[in-house]
Amino acid sequence: MQFLNLRREFELLRMKESKTIKEYFDRLFVVVNKIIMSCEDLPDKRIVEKVLVSLPERYEAKISSLEDLRSYADFSNRVDELSTNSRAEKNVETRVEY
């Protein structure tokens, strides 16, 4: 039963507009790690696909750059880069608003 709840949580996760990529990834990987620790299989490709379909539209350009990454290792190497770029964009947006 716990596995079904974790699987449902995984499937329903979406990035909220108010959250950063890092916050979303942290939340997602908590669920992923729980699924893996419960001895259930969750292929890397499925994790990458989940992220690609659950990011908001404002990340469309970044999604395009990630679509060719099919392994978790490649994908996780890009997380920090995306997070850094996202913070830089947010700082620029904040300065423009004032």
C-alpha cells in the first residue's frame, strides 16, 4: 500500500510557479528515494521524463536542452546549472521590476 501512495505522489508532482527548480528537484528526489528504498524499480528514464513534463512553460527553452538527456547521471549533472541560471534570471526580473 505504501508503494502505491508513493507512486501516486510521484505521478502527481508538478512544479509550482512560485518554486525554484532546486526546490522542486529536492521534493521530487525525496519521493524517488523513498520509492527506490522500498525496493521498487524506477528507471532513470522515467525520472527524466517526469521532470520534462512537469516543469512550467517558462522553462520551455531549458526543457528543449534537456530532452536528449536520457540518463539520470546526465540529468543530475544539469540540475545545478539550471538552478544557477534560474536564480540569475529571477535576480534580473527582480531588478527590472523596481
